[in-house]
Amino acid sequence: MKQIKICPDCATEYFAHIEQCADCSTELLTPENNLKVQNERQQCKDKALENPVVVREGDLKWMDELFNVLIDARIPCMVTSDAGCNKSCCGSTYQLLVSAEDGERAKDRIEEYYAEIDPELRASNEMLSQGKCPACGHSVGADAAECPDCGLTLIIIG
């Protein structure tokens, strides 16, 4: 029997000498280790949430992506929906829920993920924490809604 490795994300099989999935950039695992990882993920998905709290809201595709990020980090979570209005003019809103005890860890992991997919976000947040506009570097107050120099919106009020 030939030796193989498997991508734990997309289940693609590779020759044993390959280290990383060409599609996902994920480290490949032996079949035994992949089975262990898949079992751990399933246990995390099946775990009941105690005192659930909403950590993010948005469309289903984005909540599903964040759901998988948290499951990969072994943070139990679930996605629920608000069915919208009865007239069918409003779309559904989806919430990503975690146990209250995992709330901070989930928020931290989501922020890390944002920084992974958009590296400029970290630099922008650092500039803002130093009282500077991320776009032009002009000094801004801690409660400024926009940069007085370039007009960049700093706070989105919903």
C-alpha cells in the first residue's frame, strides 16, 4: 500500500513527500492524524453551548467561514438565523454563537483571522491606537469619527 497524506480541510490526497495542500495551503496529515483531527472537529461541532452569546452577525457565507475558523481553533460554536420579516422583503440575519466562557477567545481568534486575510488591518489598527489616521498619518483624537485631514471614516456608526 502506498503512503499518502491528506488535506484536513478539503480531503485531497497527496503523495507522502508533499507537505502542503496546493489548494488550501494547509499542512497535510497522515490518514491516522487526519481521522483524529476530523473526530476532534466533529466533537467540537456537537458540543452544546452553555449561555450562548453572539460574537458576530452577518450573511450566511461569512458566518459559515467564521464558524469553520472557530471550529479549527477548537472553539465550539453554532450559526443561527433570524428569519427576517413576514413580508419577505428583508433578508435573514445570521448570528455566530459561542458559549459565554469562550466569548473572548472567539473574538480574539476572529480578530486574528481578519489580520490573516487582510494584513493591512493590523497596521491600520496600530496607527489608530497611536492617534494617527491609517490613510494619511495625520493626528486624530481617540473619539474622532473621521480624519480632519483626508476625511477617512474612522468609526462606522450603525
